Amino acid sequence: MSQVRLLLAATAAACLAGSASASAQDQSEIAGRRAALAKAIGEGTLVVVAAPEAAISRNGYVPDQNYLYLTGLREPGGALLMRVHGGVADSKIFVADKDPAAEVWTGVRMGVEGARTATGMSAAPKASSPRQ
């Protein structure tokens, strides 16, 4: 019986680890999507904002599909900035910084370093809105 529990725990850990970040192959494919979009844009700036975390949701968080397609990230509240010149983009990702106290309620966040590792893009903490 303990072997079954160990197997279930290992399987769950592998699934959770796989959902947190993209593999190198996925990273390459997602970077290719951004490159193709940059080529189509030619010149300009594009901002894609992730869906905010719903206060109340029956289905849990559902990521914005455009943000997910271009970044591979499933966390709420982030933003992708693409500055395109000559069909080549300089991309930057903005994500929530790690906040252990908030993560008790929101779940673990990858933070700036995790986003940088998962996407291969430069990353920065997003500006937080003032609390009322």
C-alpha cells in the first residue's frame, strides 16, 4: 500500500512540475510564435495582458488564451510587452513578484526569476496597484 502512495505522490509531483513551466522544446515553439507575430507586425508595440484572477469563480482561473499562446504562462495578472523593429521583437514579461504571505491564499507564484527561466525572456515585477 505504501508503494501505491509513493507512486501517486511521484505522479502528482511530476504533473505539478510539468504545469509550472514549459520544456525547452515548448519554449522554442512559443518563441517561434512571438517571432512570427513580430515579423507580421513589422514595426510597433504590442501589449498582451493576462486575465486577472477572478475573485469568485466556479471553474478556477482560466488564463487568457492569447497570453498563454505567446508566453506559455498560466498565472493571472501578467503582461507581455513586445517592441517590434524591422520585424524583430524585444520581448519582456511582467509578472507578480513572489509574496509568501499572499501565496497562502493565491497559491504559489513563479515570480520574476521563475518567469525568466520558464520563458527565456527578460522579466520584471509588475507594478502593484495601491491598496484601498
